[in-house]
Amino acid sequence: MGGMDLPDVSLPDRGVPRAELFADLRTRKTADADWRGGRTWSLVYPAGEDVDAVLKEANNLYLYENALNPFRFPSLADMEREVVAMTAGLLSAPAGASGSMTSGGTESIMQAIRVARDRAKAERGVTDPTLVVPRSAHPAFAKGAKYFGLELVHIPLADDLRADVNAAAELIDDRTALVAGSAPNYPHGVVDPIPELAALAAARDIPFHTDACVGGFLLPFMQDAPPFDFRVPGVTTMSADMHKYGYATKGASVLLHRNGDHVLQYQAFLYQDWPGGLYGSLALAGARPAAPIAAAWSVMRYLGTDGYTRLVNRILATATKIRAELTDLDLTTLGNPVASVIAFTAPEIMPIGDRLDDLGWHLDRQNHPDALHLMISPEHDRVIDTFLADLRTATANPGTSRGTEARYS
Ligand SMILES: Cc1ncc(COP(=O)(O)O)c(C=O)c1O
């Protein structure tokens, strides 16, 4: 995150000519990570030039529209509903389920928290709610708890780095507005024991959220995915990010409710106590970009089940190669990651990350324990052999440690 001091810059007196402007932009961009070259292992999820072309065309077609008003732009409202319906199908949502697109995983999770808080108050009279999530849950949960006034309660992790179910049983009580688990989580790529956690919640009539922001478009295309979706009794809401492994451009996630009535009853904001007429919105934002909706719709239709399956298989093949190499190099994989996320450690892991930095690779750092973190994209199979050769070099000849602070991207 940059500093908060503002740069000494003001609006130019005269507009900058286009050629100069874009020369400047291109120069600035050279400072950024080379994700197209497969050098980054999170943040962007490249799926190939053909997918790129689809995304560019869809984004271009819908650069200017505003998804706030479904009556002015019915094509957007239709595409959003179709994206939600296709996602609901993938996640085995039952008849009667519904949902909306959001700006990303964080918004999907925050909306699920807000809805659960309001339900807890309306349906069970809970006025000092808690949010019970595994310690490995994404910071979006802590953010939601902070924004919406819930107390965050962490479930400790068991030895396999999944949420400890026995501990969870002790932490869930009448104040609990929502219990959640990840499928998979960001730090270790493991899937929490969703059926057991959801059953604990359901026993007290408490909603349960599966955070499938990472896995929502991976696990449905895998043979041996652990149970995580609406087939699990007690799962009431789910988040799945189009802008991760759905391969849409940024600004696209889906929030699903098992009980579709909750969308209007709890998620929607409707207002008419002003001179501007009825205002309705399902999102945290007011005006909403149209391009992420068009891009998400287009890439889902373009890829289809066979396209997603092909891309997942490329990821799994790369993951298998990486895990084999980690074993060979005596580097320890944390937990048993199911798909695209791998965290690994060694007694002196950070200097290995530093050497990898010198060699042009950007791996995130983690703590507790110190570890390096990879999120594999389909296109990584083009660079995996070079990466593994560099990992061998870095392990044999680590850098001088530049510190062990964890860095999230
Ligand atoms: C498991 C998980 N949940 C939620 C999120 C939040 O998603 P976003 O960054 O789109 O807000 C992430 C982001 O990496 C994640 O890994």
C-alpha cells in the first residue's frame, strides 16, 4: 500500500496530447509485475490469449454503461441473472436459490455478513452478534465484522490446517450470526470441514457461509473435490469469484443465497425518502461498472464446462509438478492443498524467496509459520520448468534475508 502523502501534482493547464499521454502510461506500466510472463503467483489469473481476446471485446462493448439501473440497461440485468444462474448450477444450488453479482470476493463476503447480522437480529433478537470463522479465513471477514459491528471469533486450526471442528463447537453460541469456512482458503489452499461446520451452525439455526471465492470455479470441475457447496445441508450462502478462477476481468464475483427470498428481504437496499424517486440497489456501490458483468457472462459462455475443465486440468498438472519438486528439494508443503494454492516452508524459507525475487519471481510471504505462497494459473504451465529450475537454484543458493515480514502481495 502506498503512503498517504499526496504527490506534488496538479491538473495540467493544457491537456496532454494523446501520444505523449500513452507513452507516459506505458512507461509507468513497466514498473508493474510481469503477470503475462507468468512471474506473479496471485492477483491476476491468466488463462490464455483467446480468453484475453474475449475479455477485451466484452469490456470494450460495455465500457460506459451503468449497471445501477436494470430498466435502462436490460441487457446487463439479463446477463447478471444468467451469470448468477450458471454459478448456482455449478454450485448445486436448489430451486428457489438466488443472488447477485458483486464487485469481488470482499463485497460478496461482506454482504453475506450483513445479511446474516440482520437476520440474526430480526429472527432471533441478537443485538451483539459474533462472526465465527477459521483463523485462516480471508481478511474480508474481519473487514465485514468491523464495518458491520460484529465481534470476530477465530476458530483455531487443527494439525491439518483445516478449522478445528471441536473448537468451533465451543465457540458457536446464541450470539453467533454467521459461521463460515473456506473452500479452499487463501493461506494454505486447504478446504475446511464444511459439512461438520455447517452442521454445527444448522443445529442452532445459524446461517453458514462457504467462501468459495477461490474454489467456486475450480472445485466443480475436479473429480475428487471435498464437499463444499449447496449439496451440504446447512450451507446458506456462498461466494464464488468470477475474477479469480472464473477468468473474468476484475470486479466480478457472485453471492448466492440458498433462500432466494433473502435477496430482497435482507440484501436489497430500497429507498424513496428523497426527491429523486425510488432507488434500489443490491450492491454496496451505487453506480456499477457494466464491463465486469459483460466480461463474466462472455467468458462463461466462451469457456463452457469443457473449457473450464481443460483449464483446471492444466492447473492441477502444474500443481503436481510443483509438489513433486518441493518433496525432492526437502521443502515442506503446508497441509494438503486441493487445487491451485500451495504454501511451502523450510527452516530458512525467506532467503529462498529473496533469491527467487532476484530471479524475477514474485511469491507472497506468509508467517505462522514462515512460508512462501503460490496461486497457480493455467498459463503457468508455460513457465513451470524455468520456475522449478530457479527454485532449485534458490534452494541451493538462498539470498541474504531481507526480512521475514509476511507480505500479502
Ligand atoms: C479465499 C478468499 N476469499 C476471499 C477473497 C477476497 O477476494 P477479493 O480480493 O476479490 O475481494 C480472497 C482473495 O484472495 C480469497 O483468497
